[in-house]
Amino acid sequence: MKDYSIVIPLFNEAESLPELHSWIIKVMEEQKSTYEIWFINDGSTDNSWEVIEELKEKDENVKAIKFQRNYGKSAGLFIGFEHAEGEVVVTMDADLQDSPEELPEMRRMILEEGFDLVSGWKKKRYDPLSKTIPTKLYNWATRKMSGIKLNDFNCGLKAYKYDVIKSIEVYGEMHRYIPVLAKWAGYSKIGEKVVRHQARKYGYSKFGLSRFINGPLDLLSIIFVARFGKKPMHLFGVLGAILFFLGFIAGGYLSVDWFLTFVLDLKGDYYPMTDRPVFFFSLVFMIIGTQLFLAGFVAELITRNSSIRNNYKISKVLK
């Protein structure tokens, strides 16, 4: 097993690849470390693949996968994790904004301090305010919702124990939340290291403002699946029961009021139930409550018939 597997997803980064490769080799040779570099070419339309082929001719430790089209960073990381075989697996961006010189210390934190995952923190950034301010808000919201005390969830520079990357599935846009995925997979010792952030030297950022919309939705999806993926009735059933009960109480109140006023004539003027807003609220609550309850039952049926319903991660077995 090699000391490092370095997974680098890329899209149209031909200019930066030779310099990044040379930088990584310099660090590896200084540390006398064994390594493999996985370049995941995510459907680049420039000559990135040709550059990777040239690097492969010079360095047998270079390995690469080429996607037929652009699938996104999560897909690149997923495939890279599938193929990585190093004792410590590192992810970094291909744009030279992440420094390979951070790798030895991150590896030491994994092996000597026992961290499952070490995430980079670009404390001093060279990004415009239009990017840094939304990023701070996003990191704050993620900390509150996940309970993980990291300052920079979306930093591309991260180091993992080998077992961690084999226990999580990165899909959609979930690359932003790998620490959350790791925590829910049972790897809760998550550390952080301040890393140097460098201004982009070539090209331009491939990520638009849409990530600030999709990001929170992806986080909600992770939290929901992690907590209720195997027991959906615990969410839908509880919400449905609460709403149905509130609607039933409101409907009962209206029925008693109608009986006292219209039948026994014990109260003053009578207002028809359909003229009272509470009547419609009670109907809506009972209907929505019933629908949520039925959604919970359907989800339970789907879960019980799933081929992975009993797919639990086991860390050790004694016989």
C-alpha cells in the first residue's frame, strides 16, 4: 500500500497540470513517500487529457480516468475514491490554489493524532467578496445543521483514512458535505488544518452562484437520509399525527360549538361552520396529516423491499 493516493478532479485545467504535477513530485521526494496520483478528467474540452498522457509517460505513478462528458466534482471524487489504494487519501483541486506542501502534516494528523478526516481551512482567502461572504454564511449554516465544527467545509484540500473513503458514497453535489457523510458513516473524529490559499494562476472558476442554492438543499437531503433513511415513518408518521390531531381538535371544537348553539340554543348568534376560518384550517390539517401518514407507509414499504435495507457498516468482528 502506498503512502498517498492523491485524487484530483479537473475540468479544463491543462495549463496548471504540469506545474501541479512537478510540485507534488517535489514534496513526495522530499518526504521519501510512495504515492499515486489519480487525475479524474471530468469531460474537459481543452487538451487536459493530452497533458495527462504526457505526464503519465514521465511518471508511472500518474493514473487517470477520462469521463465522456462533464458530470461534476462529486462524480470525479466518487470514481477516484473507488480506485484509490493509498494509506492516506488526499483530495485537492487542479487549479494550483491548493498547496501540496500541506500534505505531510495532514498525513501526520491522520496517522499520529488518529483523525479520520482532516479538512483544510483557507483562513486567508484570495476570492472576491461576492464569493467569500456567501461562503461564510454557508459554512455557518452547515455547522449549525450538522454539528461539525469546521470553518471551511468546501475546501478541496482534505485528507482521509483509507477506510473512510471506502465507506461513503459521494453523489449529486455532495462533495461539499463529505465531512457530514463521514460523520454519519461513523467516522466522527474530524480535524481541521489552516492551509495556504493561493490566487488562481490560470483560467477561471468553474463554479457559479447556483452552488449557494443547491448546497443547502443537498445538506437537508443528507441529514434526512442519514436520520430517517431506514425509518421514514418516524418522520412522516409523527408529522402526520401531529397535524391530524390539531385538525381533529379544531373540528371537534367547531362541532361542540355548533351543538351548543344550534341544537341546544345555549349560546347567542350562530355562524355557519363554513363561514369560520378554523373550519378550513381543520380540514387542511387533517388532509395533510393523512397524506403524510400515507407517505410514511409508502416509504416504509419501499425501504423494507430495498436490497440495501440491512446494509450496515461493520468496523470489527471477533469470532
